[in-house]
Amino acid sequence: MAIEIKRLTLGPVSTNAYIVGDTDTNEALVIDPVDEADTLLQAAQDSGWEIKLILATHAHFDHVLASKELKEKTGAPFWVHEDSVEWLKILPQAGKKFGFGTFPEAAEPDRLLKSESETIELGAIKLETLYTPGHAPGHLAYYMRDHDIVFSGDSLFYGSIG
């Protein structure tokens, strides 16, 4: 059972996206499909992984810009917290608010996660959801207990705002 993680910094404000791969099954999930769906897809393919699930920590534009395109190209379902839905709906207009023009539509969520802790499993990848409100409605972190890793989205910043 081997897990590998790729971190890519992409998008208009240099946001982190993560691809977590199970090297035994070659299944992978993406956390925060920030932008550049083709780059995310290529990074997974370069490792021999197939993206089977797309997760977002929250629905601010810089964490979901590639959600729809990546979902269309992979067929992977897109999961977010139930309180993120309204933010996903306004994604195209969010770009104008921040001076970027119009953004693409976000993916339609296939599953709405709750505030209570849930376990997400894909092959040997096991993540626990942690409800971390404050930065955004429905903000979640994903905790990989077996590896002592937390994918915190924007609930933690290093050397920046937050």
C-alpha cells in the first residue's frame, strides 16, 4: 500500500492543488482543482494514475476553476460541502469582483458533504473530513490520518493572509 502526493501551484493567484495517488491501484483524487485541468490531468497521467474523484476544500474561485473541465475530461465525481453550493453558482461573476474578468462555470456537485466528519476512501487513500468554517462557508480540510497529513485549503496559510 503506497500513497504518493503531487502538489501543483496553479491559477491566477498561485493556489495549491493536490493529486493523491494510490500506486497499487493507480487510482487518484484531486483536492482543489484550482485551474488548468489539462495540467492536472497530465500530472496524474505522468504517474500512471487515473483521476477517480475531485474534492474541494471550499468554493472560492481559486480552488474550483478547473472543476467542471476536469470532471468532464475524467468522468470523476465532484464533492464539496453543502454550504459551498451558492458560491459555486456565482463562480463566473467572481472573477469580475477580483479584476480577472469572467471565470468558467464550476462543476455541478455529485455529492454534498456535511459538517459532521465523514470518511472518504479510494483504494488505499483514506481521508477524514474536518469541518473548518471561518474562511469560507462550508470550508473542509481533509485529514489523511495514516500519514499525518492535512489538506487544509485556506484554513491555514504559511507566510500569507489567513
